[in-house]
Amino acid sequence: MPVGTQATVKAVTPGELAEVGARIVLANTYHLYLRPGAEVVERAGGLHEFMQWHGPILTDSGGFQVFSLSARRKITEDGVRFRSHLDGSEHLFTPESVTRVQERLGADIIMAFDECAPYPAEKEYVREAMERTHAWAERCLSAHTRQDQALFGIVQGGVWPDLRRQSARFLGSLDFPGYGIGGLSVGEEKGQMAEALEAAISELPENRPRYLMGVGAPEDVLDSIVAGVDMFDCVLPTRNARNGGLFTPAGRLNIRNGSFREDLLPVQSDCDCYTCRNFTRAYLHHLFRAEELLAYTLATVHNLRFLIALVERARGAVLRGELSDFRERFLEGYSPTDPEARAMNRRRRRAAVWD
Amino acid sequence: MPVGTQATVKAVTPGELAEVGARIVLANTYHLYLRPGAEVVERAGGLHEFMQWHGPILTDSGGFQVFSLSARRKITEDGVRFRSHLDGSEHLFTPESVTRVQERLGADIIMAFDECAPYPAEKEYVREAMERTHAWAERCLSAHTRQDQALFGIVQGGVWPDLRRQSARFLGSLDFPGYGIGGLSVGEEKGQMAEALEAAISELPENRPRYLMGVGAPEDVLDSIVAGVDMFDCVLPTRNARNGGLFTPAGRLNIRNGSFREDLLPVQSDCDCYTCRNFTRAYLHHLFRAEELLAYTLATVHNLRFLIALVERARGAVLRGELSDFRERFLEGYSPTDPEARAMNRRRRRAAVWD
């Protein structure tokens, strides 16, 4: 799912989104509640009408965002009191209020209000956050009235496999139509994430979609599909694009690099996106150096198409029973960003949740 | 002509440009010479290939830009020595070098190298600049070798009708395939501009296109078409768009204004552009407040369509012999920006020639 935090996927039109093959986009409850306000979106006919995206939309609950406000929020059993990052005004999010806001925004899939514990955190704290998340999940279910929206629960439990299993078991018993797996890819080691993910999935119902929240690096997406994940969202393709980081089957290139100044190849020769069908690396290099807005559009179009084409091909491989071959072939050619750069990206993501 | 200074019309793709009905775009020799360099554009197959705009392109000669560098340039009879606004490096533009650069960029219409005198300026200085412009025009003609490009001369002469007539007569005698009228809309009164324009046109050949450089406010465009102008370029529609200033038949509105927060109408009800066919003022207001890149794209698409639809309709009125009726009907409904705001816009345009 491309991320459209503020009811727009940054730098692209809904038409361009459809053209890259996006099937569903994500928007954020926290941001839209603060600006323009749920009532404005509701009066406009809901998010689909407001942003003119006629495919499915998922709204995140805002849990991740309010907990990232660390100094500006206070957690109680009832909910979270926080100050707006826009104007400092005070607000209260409860499972009931967040569910109501999401009903007014009108997405097709809405998320339960959860507490995403930071990493690192004491196991005892992570357990408490998980238990609050469970209690809140039940309250979201009770509060939810719109039968045309699917409400997903969110599994928490940090990096502890036993907590992850416990959380998945509990939420599974509540019979949600789908499940988010939250609180991963927030700074932990790759191996810790894999273990926690596996533990969660082992206890989730087989016949419900599993959505790994905030994960989007190509290698992580493939590993997670192998582990049994069905849905992803991440700002990585769009944010990297705006910084000049473009995905290719060989890894990420930075188009601002001087070596591309006269490079007349497309970003990726076998890519079918508007950018690669029409423009050279030299032109994109020029647009980035000249700080032209078209740079962000063309780069975003390519990165979104790269990720979406990747999951389209992975889906085909799943259906043919060839997923692990597909994954291996892809990873043979692909150099992921080095671990240090990954860790920095994560810290940055954590710090700047306002993408 | 939408302005694509750095080989891109800011915030829109070539596809979006074609969709608003653009028939020709302008790019700038000064900017492209400095970055990415004429050799890069040439190796890419010329501007059309580089920026993927397959309609006609006109390149301005860079005269207006280097003369706007005031403190950073020195004029001699041979040409202009100037320092780059990017890195301070020193360069020399001569009629011959500018013609050569434009041949390498490969536009369909290229402009002679001219000296655009500032406003206000002593008549004696304006006369000297005009005479230099005439000598340079002859040198450009001699230097020009590409038969597939039309080289336009540029009439100068400031606000003095006698100089304008003299300039038009001289350049007319050189038999250019078309004529720019430069050095207007640079801060002079509306009446002064009208007189100078009329004087120039009275001496230009009837059967050659006349291009009024840098003019683009709807009311000025209509007045100038009545006066006999055929072509325009201006950053006004695109720059205003990025500041939230949107054209409508009633005048310009600022979409950032709080009154649009819940306004579910399109920017202009009878506009056929992508923006007006799909989005509400409330959504655009939100995008501008949230500083989302899509704001600039949607606003630019609308403003370009507004201006292009205006000249399309004016063209129809010319063919039916109803231009002055058309102009009157349009101006009855339209409130131009007040003179003070206009003057400020001009000063800003003069200061920021890098758009």
C-alpha cells in the first residue's frame, strides 16, 4: 500500500497511482483528524471522494503516531492524551473516539487503536502495552458500527516471541476480518523481527489477511511474504524517491550522484513505468540538481511501480508454488542498503512519523 | 507558452502539459547552458528528447536573465561577461555563442541575443541598448546555421514609442521569420506598455508572428491580442499556482484562504481541467495547508488550462471577427489583481528571474 498520510500519496496524482498498479492506499487517522478534520472529510463524502481515489483505502488508527509523540502524550487505561504537532492543542484518543473518527473518514479497512511500544523497551512494559492493546481491541470492536468497513486488530508484543504468540492467539479469538502486525521494523535486528513475525503468524487464523505494518524494503517484503504476510505499507519507496534514492533490480541508486549526469539509460531498463518508458537518468539527475518538482513525481512513480511490480510477481510465484525460487533469484541480483544505512533509515522513520 | 525554464514546466509532467492543451513550451538558454549544459542536452538528442516534450519548443536567448544579474555582469559591444548565479563562475555570452548554444539545445524557435534595458532608465541608455540589440541581431542571423530552427529578432526601445518604431523598422528589414517584443511588463505603467506595444506593432511585418515576451495576466493577454500580438509566455500562471493563486473567470482566488476549508465546489465550475473535473476547493485548500506536493501540480494544471482556454477562445473570436466583444465580455466579469499587487508581482518577477 502506498502511503498517503494526509490524503495524498506525496508527489503523485490519483491517476498516476492507478497507473503504477496501486490497488489500495493507506491514509492516517492522526493526521487527518488534526487537519483537515474528520468532519471536513465526512462532508466531502468521505476519503474516497475527498482524495479521488476510487480503489480501497485503509486508515491506520493513529496509534503509532501518538505514541511517537513521546514527550507530548500521556497514556492511561482509557486512552492517550496528546498535544498536536501542528499547534500544540490538546486532544484525547480513545479506542471509541478513534473508531468513530475512522468511521467518519470512511476507509474500507480501519485499524484498531493499539499501543506500539518503543524499541528497546523492558519486557514488562511491552507486556503491559500489549495488554492495553488487547483491551482496546475489544473496545474498538464494540464501538464499531459501520458494516461496510473491515476493522482489523493489531498484534503487538515487541521482539518477544512468547508475547507475540499470546497476542496473536488473543486477537485471533476475537475473530477480526484481518490482522495487523505492529511494532516491528522499529530498530530491532533483522533476526529479532523474523522471530517475532513467525511467532505472531503461527497463531493467527490461516484464512485472514495479515498486514505487516511499516515494512517496505524489497528484501524485507519478500522475506515476509515467505513468512506468510499478505499486506504491507511503507513510506520507504516514496520518501526515498524524494531523496533521489531509486530502486532497481541491482539495488538502490542515488540519482543525484554525478555519475548519472550524462547517463542516457532509463532508471531501470525493463521497468514499465511512465518514468522509465520516457526519461533518462541524465534528465532525472538534472531535475534533482535543479530542485524541480517533477523530480519528485518521476522518482515516486518509479519507486512505487518497482515495489508494486515486485509484489505482483511474488503473488504470481505464490500461485505457481515458486515463491522461494523467486525470492532467491531476486536476492541474488539485489544489494540491499547496508545495515548501517538501514538502521539510520529506521531511526529517521521513528523520528519523523509525519511522512 | 507555459514556461519550462529548466527543461520542465514546474510541477507538471509532459503528459499533463499536453492535456491542458499546451501547444508549445518555452525553455531558457541561460539556465540550461549553466545546468545541465548544452552538451548534455545535445547528447540526449536535444531538448525535445531530453524533456520528452514532442510539441514545439522556444528557447529564450538568456538576454533577459544575464541583464537581470545587474551586479554580476559587464556589457561590452562584443557581448556580456557574467557570473553564474549557481556557483559564481565567469562566462561570456555573445550573439554568436548564444546562437550556438541554442542550436545545440535544438528548440524549434530560438531568440536573438538582446539587451533588455531596465525600467526606469534614461532614454539615451535605452537607445544605446537598442542599438546594441540591433547589431547583435545581425550577428545572430549570420551565426545561425540550422535551417530547421526559426530565429526570431527582438524589438527593444523601452517605453519610447519612437524608439520602438525605429527598432521594429530596423528588425523588420532583416526579414526574421518572427519577432519578439521584449523589455515590456518590467515595471512601467499599463498605458506606457500599450503605447510602446502599439508603436512596435505598427512597424512590424503583418505576415510574421509577434511574440510579447513575459506577459501573461489574462487582461494583458486579451488587450495585447487586440493590439495584434500572437504569442505570449509568462511564469504568472505557474508561479501563482504554487502560491495558491488560482485563476477563475471572476478573478484570482487564494485557495489558502480559510473560506475554502469546507468549500465543496471545484475551483471553476465550467473548467474542463483534471483538477476541476475531480477535486474540490476544500481538498486543494487542505493540500496547500498541509504543504503537499500534489497542491502545486493540481493548481498548475488549472492555471495553465485557464490561460490556454482563454487564448483558444480568443483565437476563435479572432476568426469570427468578434474579438473585441469577447474581450469586453471577459473583462466585465473579471477583477484583475489590484495595481499595487501587480506592481509587486513585477518587482518580484524582475528580482527572481530564475523561475
